[in-house]
Amino acid sequence: MKNRIQIILIAYIFASACHGQRSPSTYDPPQASRQPSQKPQPGFLESMLKRINPADTDYGERLEQARSDAIETGVQELPLVLAVS
């Protein structure tokens, strides 16, 4: 019985000591309202896309432009190619 009381007393002292060492909260509502809102951090996919294509180039548009330029050049040069052959 005496050991049980000592164990409860030690547990109570330990619990109160641990509770007293808790770090203070970093959230302060009045201070948080004065700070400007921060942009949300980009996710994994957005950060990887920024590393792959940092200039945000539209490669589909560039391929389409190259294809149309090749067709236009081929149509313009077709008479010359036919005359030479």
C-alpha cells in the first residue's frame, strides 16, 4: 500500500513537471492579423515542373509553329524541286 502511494506521488510530480515545461504557443491572433498574408508554398508537382521547365515554354505551340513553317516552306519550294528533278 505504501509503495502504491509513492508511485502515485512520483507519477503526479513527474506529470506536473512535464506539463510545466511545455513550450509556449507560437500563434498570437493579434500579431498574426498584422502580418501580411504569405503566398502558399508550391506543392511537389509545381516545384518539379518549375525545375523541368523554368521558362514556362509551351512546347506544343513551338512544335505546331515548326510544322506549319515546314509545310509552308515545302509548298513554296515544290516548283523548284520539281523543276530540278
